[in-house]
Amino acid sequence: MSKTSPTPPPLLSVRAAVVLLLALVCGTTVGTLTYFAGGNVAAAILAGLTATGGAIMFLHKVIA
């Protein structure tokens, strides 16, 4: 008799994956637009990271 091992639970839920993906898209968009507006890479990275963090918090509350 061969025993099949139970499948492990997923690393992320679908909701968490959607929230993180949308936040990443938002942060990338903001960072890119900031870079095109000013040409400063450091400011673009900071703006993108800030937007990603804000989007995670916003989407976590909005997506049920």
C-alpha cells in the first residue's frame, strides 16, 4: 500500500496574492511616473515603496 502524503497548504491565500500584486503594480507605476517627472532614481524608489506600503494597507481594508 502506498500512502500519499497530504498536500501542504498554500504559502499565500488568493486574497493575499491579489493584494500584494495590485500593491506592487501601484508602487511600480508611482515609481516610474516619479522617475519620469524628475529623473531622480532615489526619489522614485522612495515614492514607489511608499505607494506600495500605502496600497497594501488600503487594499487590505477594501478587499474582503
